[in-house]
Amino acid sequence: MKRILPLLMLAALVCTSAFLAVQTVMAQDTITKLAPAAFGKLTRPPAVFNHDKHNEKAKLEECVVCHHGGADGKQDKTASTEGTPCSDCHKVKPAGKATSLQRAYHKQCIACHRAKGKGPLACGQCHVR
């Protein structure tokens, strides 16, 4: 009996550890980190949020609300681009009057937060050190 108890405790510890590891991995599946390689070295930490919880809380059901298409500087809220990196259309240093990648993120996120009167607005609220 004295030998079985430590083995049972070890088995319980291994099972608990495995369960917690799986839960952590599953929880991170929905974490979105806005840090495209196009930016290179960042001066602030990337904005990080839970994609699914954000959309649920904001009552966003259509991907195109954030993942819009468009051309010639005009957003097209009927052309969804989820899965396409924003940097494919928005360059860090765009030519002419095109919207830069940083401005596209800020315009998209902050404009929505202001319109709804909810969500972070200040730099340090999204780019947490």
C-alpha cells in the first residue's frame, strides 16, 4: 500500500499536468497578435486580443466588418478578405495616398471602438508593455 500511494499521486500529477497543457494550447488558438513581419522590429508590443471573445462581445457576426476588401482607397464591405494578411494590400510605406499598414490597423480598430463607445483607445491599452 505504501508503494501504491506515491504511484497514484504521480499518475494524478501527470494527468493533471497533461490536462492543463491541453487547456492552455486550446485557449491560445483564438489569441490574435497583430505583429506582421512587414513591420520589422516593433517599437511597441503588438496588440493582442482573443479574436472569438472580442467578436462575441462586440456582436460581430460577419468577418467582412474587419476583414474588408477594396481598391483605389475605397473599402468594400462586401468583399471579405479573412485569411489574407493586411500587409498584402496595405504597405508599411505606401505610394501616394494609399493607407499605410499601421494607419489601416489604427483606423479600423480605433474608429470602431470610438463609434461603439467601448474598447481601448489609448496606445498603452492595446500595446501593453
